[in-house]
Amino acid sequence: MESARTEQLSDASDITVEAVERALHQLYYDPDMAQKNMAQKWLTQAQASPQAWHFCWALLGPDKVPEIQFFGASTLHTKISRHWADLPAEQHESLRSQLIAKVGHFSSGPKMVLTRLCVALASLVLQTIPDTWPNALSDLLRTFQTGEGITGANGQARCVALLELFAVLPEELQSSRIPAGRRAQLRSTLAGQWSSVCPLLRQLLRQTDSPCQVKERVLRCLASWLLLDVALGESEGLLEDSFATLTEPELFDTAVETIVSAISQPDCQRFTGSLLKMVPQILGLQDQLRKAVEAGDMETSHGICRIAVALGETHCRTLLEQVDHWQAFQALVNMILSCTGIPGHYPVDETSSSLTLTFWYTLQDDIMSLDMEKQTLYLQVYRPVYFQLVEILLQKARFPTEQDYATWSADDKEQFRTYRVDISDTLMYVYELLGPELLRSLYEKLGRLLTDTALTPSWQDIETLLFGFQSIAETVDVSYSDVIPGLIGLIPLITPGNIQLAETIMFTIGSLAEWLADHPIMLGSVVPVVLRGLSNPELSVSCVSALKRICRECRHDLHSHADDIITASQDVLVKRLHKSTQCMWLMQALGFLLSAQPGEALLRRLLSLVSPHIQRLEGLADQSPDASTKTAIIHTLGLLSSLFATLDTSRPGSQGPEAVRTAPSQPNTNPVVGVLQQVFPLIQKVLSKWLSDPEVVEAVCAVFEKSLKTLIHEFAPLVAQLCELIGQMYSAYPQASALDLTRQLVHIFACEREYFPPIKALLELITSITMAIFQHGSRDHPDVVDSFMQLHAQVLKRKPDLYLSGSPDIKVVFYCGILSFKFPETPTVKSTCLLFTELISHCEDIPAVSEVLQEDGQLLLQTLLEAIGGQAPRSLTEHFAELLFSLSRHCRSLLTVGLREALLPPGFPSIHVSMEQKDQFCQQVLREQLNKRRMREIVKEFSLLCRGLQGTEYATDC
């Protein structure tokens, strides 16, 4: 029976009411998802069929269940919105009458059916106004008010139905598939009829006997029509009445949404008078706000806060320009300030203060953008307000008591953490307005707390002031501040008996690392503080982060502290007190520190640091492979790679990782090279048991890649060994990390005759192995293919003459690239484009490239056009254009003949493009040899045509 039903559903020619009902039953109740999907597909076909104009009415019968009635109403909407042209014009009036009658019939419910019918009627209005039904809104008003043509619905039910219709009408305009020109016409037409709708809405809202259901729909109507940019001046009275409904608890939420929606319309800026009238209305809510705060009514305080912020944030500049009304706007600002300072801890006791933070950015920006005269006036008015704001923000950032904090949920703690980050950003921004005076104020308060014996400050008082300092110093240059030395002097006076306070001390020290680099004499005050915290796992992130920043910025001034730092760090590393990520940070910090050590001290301290980890690796190499051993090996290798990533002894200052330095003239071996030579046999021993484990191999590659990027040419003594090791790893288990490491070798040693031969041999081996992967199914290795394309692109860029010898074979690379073009992964296709772009640029100086392009350049063009035509993601269009541009510049003859030939087959590369459009594309491409940007535009336009997206909104998304 089930298969028979499925067969029947799959036959779209037999569309009856009974068949639709069976399909709906299957959609709603069949547990088999395959059957549900089949039913869904069939119902979609049924809605598109001509029969749908008839069966939809039967599905709306009073004997049907709401789910079937809803589908009937949805079908009616689908037919009107998408198949209107199929309905003969002489049937339009009959359809209108039937639909209005059905809306009236369902005016008492079910709600979901009524709403869907109203959406269908709204769609009908949009299809016929203003041409064939110019008086649609006034006719509907009269019909629902008088009940003409509507049976079985009382006045209140008709009123509800009419309001539902008016609410969904603008929403349907927003969501329907209507051309932009027609949409603008309809928007203007509907907005012009607001004057006939608004009085009714106001009448219903002001009537004391209007049911709550009616008033709620009136508010929703107003919010909906505001989407049409109706003039705020025409809505003043209705909006004023909406404020009155804020005292009715059942309507409060809807009223807030409506008022916020009205205020937030950018077009309201044209109606300055209306906005000014709104200010006292919002100020009038302060008593209600105060009572809500006192009663702990977070919903009410949140809603009122939203309204105040909406006006202040959206129209700040407009209201500031009205200098004659500055006092009213200042009162609004003070109201928002009180919202920021609502008592209690966010988010446990209040949820409103976070809403206000963006307003303070807006107000500051708008003041600073005014002309000098107004700016001077407002700075006098608002600088004191911003100092108040800082006090309030620091109070809001204050931690609760430890007892209370322990009762908070994990989610509450996370929200509070995020909230403090937002406050930190705000304080940083406010500093631009208040300047050094702000830091001085914070310093004086902190100094008083720590030095006045008559005071007994809580840890929260100290923490919040440090938090203020750290927020500003994190991103603002405080080098000229005269209070930082005093702050550094105060830090050792703080007893960090609480984890939150200790963390903030560490973050504050870290934020001052650049200042400490300019004032190294102060390092003695803070380095011991950081090292004491290093042994506390709870301070892992903050403490290790602070140490890393100090070692990076102050490395040349840490000689006297180096042994202490290394000893403390080694101790926590050996004891494994920190998580793996923080251990890596710590090794990076030590790399920065050692970079600035003199020769003998560097070697001594480096050996002292790495010896325990080498010994641990030796022990792990002898253990039988299991999960815990693997984790320990990866961790230990990670420590070494993190250390080598930052241990750069070549010169002071920073050096980009991709820079290719000239080979050193001194033969002295870099200490890091010495360590690597010592570790090399050990790594080979580890790999003897783990050669086929991708994670261990990746960790091994990371050690050498980080070292290589740091050492550059000084890595030379290890090149031959490393090439042999990479060959072993790639032969056992081809993976991207080995290819990326090889690419670094090519990048650095491409011009070194002495060291390049083993790299050349490695390239030949890698190319041979990768070719085998392509032959046996490369789709399972997109990352390997991606890195292989990048590797040969690098060879072509740095060492193109390598292909003159015929080994590695450029033809192999070419055909692998053709296959890579068909990969679904975006990074792989992108790398393939880069390879071919580079390859084509050598068609004149590498005979093998010229030969393969002569033989199979047409295949490349065809593959490229398939990708442009829709086989590859649109985000790659720019890279396809680069490749075409390279062909146009370097392989003119191939492109001239091959492009037209490739586009000759009908339907290629897409059924959406005609022969004329393909011919135009050819002409445009062949004309373009100089302007790369223009080539991108040409390819993008053709790609959109091929995908059937030109002229659609989706075409703008990429």
C-alpha cells in the first residue's frame, strides 16, 4: 500500500483534493523522511499546477482541519504571487470577492489560516493597485467596516481581520518577488494612502473599550507601515498614543517594538520637529523606569531603555544640531546615563546597561564632527558627563562578592566577561575625549586606596581601577603619561589574594609591555610579580600572556632577569602546570628572550632550556605507540617548534617570516642549528614508529618549518638531511604539511647551487608520488592537492629553470592541475588558478610549457570555462580572470583561436548563455590585454550570465 501511495504522489498529473490531502497527511505524519520529502516535492508541484486555482478553495472548507486549511491559504498566496499571469483578467474580480469572503469567514480563527489568507489578499492588492484596483485600501476599509459581502463575522472579528490585512500588506511588499521599479511604485502608492489608514488606527487605539487584541494589532500595523517610510509627521498622533499604551502591561512589549521601529527609521531625520516632540514623551517615562528598577522589573526597564537609546543613537547628530534645544537633549543623555548605571550586576540583576554602550560612541563621534563653535559648547556640557560615565562603567564592571559570584551560572559568568570586554572597549574610546586627565583620575584613586591606611578597600575596588588602566593601555599609546611610573610602583603593593584581581594585575602588566621597553629600569618591579604568578594554573592565560609580551617587547633589557625567567618557566613546563596552548606561548616567550642573549649565554641558556624536553622525547621514542605517547610526542615537538618560531638571532627587531635574507658571510653555526642537529636523529627515531601517523608527521614538519622561517639561510647545514626525511614521510603517508615544508625550502634555497640539488631530487620524488595519487583517486586528498599546486607555483616563481631539464616533468604538473580544477574545495581551485597563471607566464622561456600548451591548451581553456560557467564557486571569479588575463598577455594565439572554438558547442558552458552572448564575451576578452580590473568585470558578468543570476539580488552576494 505504501509503495502505491508513493507512486501516486510521484504522478503530478493526477492532482485532486483527495490526493493533496493524502500528501499532506504523509508530510505531517509519515515517520519516513524519504516519504516526507517526496510528499513535499509533490505538493510543491501541485501548488504550481493550474488545478491549484480550484483545489485551494476546497481545502479551505469548514470541515477541514487547520493544517489543511493553512495549505489551502498558502496555495492561494502562491498562485496570486507567482502565477498571476495565468489567471484570466475577467476572473480577477471574482477571485477578489471570494478571497475577501474567506478572510471574513476565518476572522475568528484559526489565527494561522487568517494570517495566510490576509497575506494572499495583500498579494492580490499588490498585483492590482494602482492600475486595475486604484481604490483598493478605501474599498477594503468600507467592506470590512460595513460587512458587505462578508457573512458570519461580527464587527470586532472583521476589525481584527482588517488590521491583520493592513499589518501584512507592507511586509508582503518587502518579501515578495517584485522588480525594483515596480516595488518603488507600489511603496509610493501605499505610502500615499497612509493618510486614510492612520485615522482609523488612532481611533481604535484611543477608544477605552477597544479590546487588547485590537490595540495590539494597531501597534503592529503602525510598525509595519513604517517600513514604507511614511512621513513621521503624519504619524505623530498615533505614535503619541502608542506611548500611552506603555502603561498597559499586556501591550507593553508590542508598544516598545513599535516605538523603537518608528524611531529607528533613518528617514525620520527629515522630520526634526517630530523628533523634538518625541524627546519630552521619552523623558516622561522616567518615573515608570524608576519604579521598574526599584521593583526589579527588568522587562519594563529594558524596554524603556531601548526606546531612549533608539532616539539618542539614531538621531544624535540631528538633535545636537538643534542648539536651541540642547537642554532637552542633555536631559535625554542623562536619562540614558541612568540606564547605563542601573543598579545591580549584569546580567543577573539587570539587562539594560549593555544596550547603552554604543550610544556613547555615537555621541562622542557626533560631537567631534560638529563645527568648532558647537563642538566647544558641547564639550563643556558633556566632558563632565563622560567622567560620570567612566565612574559608572567601572562600577558596572565591578565583580560581585565571591559568595554571590559562586552562585552564578557558567552562562552568566560568560555574559559578564563579554560585558566587561565591551566596557573595556568603551573606556578606551572615551580616553580619546578625556585624555590624560582620565588616567590621572584613575591613578589618584588607586593610590589613595593602596596608601591611605585609614581605608580598607575591597579587592573589587582595586581590581576595577586596574581594569580601567588596562583597558586604556591595551590599545592607546600611554608613553607620554606621567602617571604610568607611579602605577608600576603601586603594583607590587597589591596583595593578589583573589584570582580575578591577580588576573587583572597580569593583564595590566602585559598591556604596559611597550612602555616598559622604553623604561627598562621599571622591569625589576613587575618581572618578579609575573614570575610568582607563573606557578598558579588559574593564572595561566593572563600570566603567560604578560610574560610573552614582556619578552617580545623588552628582550634586549632582560639580561639580568633571563635566568630567573628561564628557571621559573622550565619549572612549570616540567611540572606540566599549564594547558598545551599556554605552554606553547611560554616557549614563544622564551624564544623572544633568548634571541637577544649574547653568544655564550644564548648557547648555555638554550641547552638548559631544551635538554629536559630532548630527554623526554628520547624516552617517548622508546615507548610503544599508544594514544598517550602520541599526545606527549606531539606536545613535546610543539614546544620545540614554538621556541624555534621566535628564536631569531639574526638581527634585533622584527623580520617578516617570508623575507629571504642574504646568505651569511660568517661560517659560525647558529646555536639553533646545533640543537636541531642534535634532535634530528631523535626525530628520525620517533618517526620510525610513527611515520604513517599524520598528526605526528605534521608536528615534526612544524618543528622544521618554524626553524626554517626563523633561520632562513642559516638552516643550510640541515637541508640535505631534511630533504631525505621529507621524502621518507611523504612516501609513507603523503600529506600537505610535508609539501608546505618543501615549499619553504624552495622559497629560501632556490638560488643556492650548493644546497638545491637535494631539493630538486625531493621535488621529483614528490611529483612522482603525487601523480600516483591522482591516478588512484585524488578526491580524498584535497589538502595535498592544494599544497602540491602551491608548491609548483612557488617553483615556477623562484626556480623556473628547473623544468628545463624535464625533471620534474611540467606536463605531469599540468595534467594534475587540470584535474584539480574540478575539485569542489575552494582553496584547491584557487591554488590551481595560481599555478596555471604562473605557468602560462613562462610559455616563452620554458619549452616544455610551450609544448604542453600547444598540445592541450584547448583542454585548459575548456576546463577554465566550465569553472567560470558554474562548476566552481563564484568567489573564485577573480582568480579565473587572472588566469584569462595571463593567457591574453602571454599566449595570445592560443586564446584567439581556442576561446571561440571552446565556446562553439551549444549549451557550453551553460544553457543560460546564447551564442551571441558567448561571442560578445570572446570579443571582450580578446580586446583586454592591459586592464586587469576590466578583465575581472568581464569574467564576473559572464559567470553571472552562465549561472542565470545576472540582474538578481543574489548576484551581489559573493
